[in-house]
Amino acid sequence: MEMKSLMHRYYGRFLLALMALSMVSSSNGATQEKPKSVSLIFNLDQGMPNGIIENLDLGGLDRALDTVQSFETKYKVYALYSPLTARTDRLKRVLAATARHRMRFILDVYSSDVIAIGNIGTRVRADAIPHEGLAISLKALEQIKRDPLIGPFFAGIRFHEVAAVDFTVKACLDSKSGPNRVDWCDHFQRNLRQRNILQPSKIRPFFEFARRHRMMILWSDWKWDQGTIAQEEQLATLLASGRYSDLLVLQFANNLPGEAARTNDSAWQSWLKRYRPAVGHTVHALGLSDQSWTCANQKSCPSSVIIQWMKRGLEGRATIFSFEPSFYYFLLPEEQHPVGYPNAPQWRSTSGKASPALRLLAKELGVERLD
């Protein structure tokens, strides 16, 4: 009872803040309309060393984009990429190919992946800051947006697991030695140099960039609990002006550790109750990141788990769905696979095609035929 009372006190305080922010944004004339259709976002590359961009798998990219475009008969569709790579020429070629498909795309800006793999698995671009979780600079984003071919299809930016990684980095730094030491920080120890990853003063300029260009702002996270109350209050600070209420999408990610969300949706239901009142006021919409990472073995996660979560999202009035990782939904190598896969015979003509799991998901979404 004491723990329940404590949680209610935290959440009650935060809900009051949300209600206050809603009143501010309403007085500024923010839109009250909800999105009129469901949007689907397919993560095609999260910055891994064996991803489409690093390996310049343009054949696989074309096949994946053809598949993604099959969903456009019923949904608004986006591709999602990480711009982390130091091979910026390859990134540009991938974005140009995406534009030729007339496919809208979203780029990760801040991401837990940057800390986990930046200059560890993937060599990063000069303007990335791995220990801050920054994948790309504001200047570089402006250059992409001004590109006459690519820019018109650059439709949004994502902040991926920023609250979770802020919490994680603090826990790692507090447990580097002594009896409470944890070993799950060892992999990205070299990037544990800054305690506060979520800093509104550094994030706000990227929000303003999206606002100037009328682009989606996607904020996706799996940790929305009593452990991240401070981080959620910082997010509330970013939303306080109501300036982003027609652009900002909050997204619940179902990749909770220990398969906590595989069959239990209590965290999702709690999140919905807390943030649904903000829709049309301080945020534009709510969404769901439907990930095979919700299973301990992400490659063999049953498609029924993914489909059930999609149904939960629709029942909860989510309107923006992301699907990741890429190697679950498309025929692509897993993260531990050696680089250079496009030249291997088993991948040369098959990479990027829809996986069996994606075909089952498509059928549930009413898309009968995938190219």
C-alpha cells in the first residue's frame, strides 16, 4: 500500500503538470484535431555496422522500400534511419534512393543506440557525440533538409529512448565499482562520460528545427515509470510552451527488459491513462513502437506477440506505429552478422524482402499483397 501511495503521489503531481500545460497550449490556439489516419514507420537501419547504410545494400534497400510502399494503399508510411555512420556518402546515397521511391523518411537525432554502438560497433560521423547520445548535428540536418532531391522527403526526427538511456547512464556511473557494481554497462563504458543525457537546452533547438520545417517530432521510449519521473518532468518542460503540440508524437516502446511486456500490458495501460489527456493539447498524437525486442530472442519472437500489441495500440487509439528491428520485419542479417553481407550469395537477391512475420502483420493490417 505504501508503494502504491508513493507512485500515485508521483503520477498525480505529473498529471497536474500535464493539465496545466494543456491549458497553456489551448490558450495559444493549438490544434484540437487528432490525426485522421494511422501512420506506419518502418525502421530500416538503426546504425549497426552490418546495416543497409554501412554496407551500401542498395538492392536490399530497393526491395525493402518496395515492400513498405505496399502499405501506402491504406496507411501513411515512413522509413526510419540512423544517420550515425561516418560513411556520410553512403547515408546520402541511401536517402537519395529513398527519395527516388518518393518515400518519406525520419532520422534519429538522439538515441540510446548512439551510446551503445557509437565508435564501439559503428564508426561515427564527425559531428556525432556518442557520450551525449547525439547522432547528427543541427547543421547537418539543415543541409539534408535543403537538398533539392532529398529534402522534400525528410519528414521527421526521432528521440529514441532518451529518458531510458539517461536513467541507465546514471545507474551505470553510480555503480562503476564497489559491491553494487553492474556488468551490463561494460559494453559501452567508453561512452559513459556525461551524466545528464536528457538536457532540454540541447534538445530544444532540434524541436525548433522541426517546427520551422513543419516536421514530425517522434519521442519514443520504453521506460515511463517511477524511475523516470525526473526525466518526464524535463520532457514536460520542453512541451510547456505548447509550441510543438501539432508536431510532437509520444510513443510507448514495448521492449521492456526481461520480457516484461510480452504478455503484460499494464505499463502500456498506465501510460495511456497519463498521456491521453495531453493529445490535442501539448502533444499531437500517441503511438506505439512494436518491437520483437519485447521477446528475449528477438529474432524468433512469435508474430502473434507483435500482432497482439498492434491490436492493443489500435484499441488504445494510437495512430503512429513503428516496427523494429529491421532484421525481424525484413530479410536482413542480425546485428552480430559479419559486415559485407550484400556480396554473399544468400543475400544478393533476397536482402530487404518481407519476412514471414511482416507478411502476417500486413494481412492483419488489411494489406493482402506485398511487393
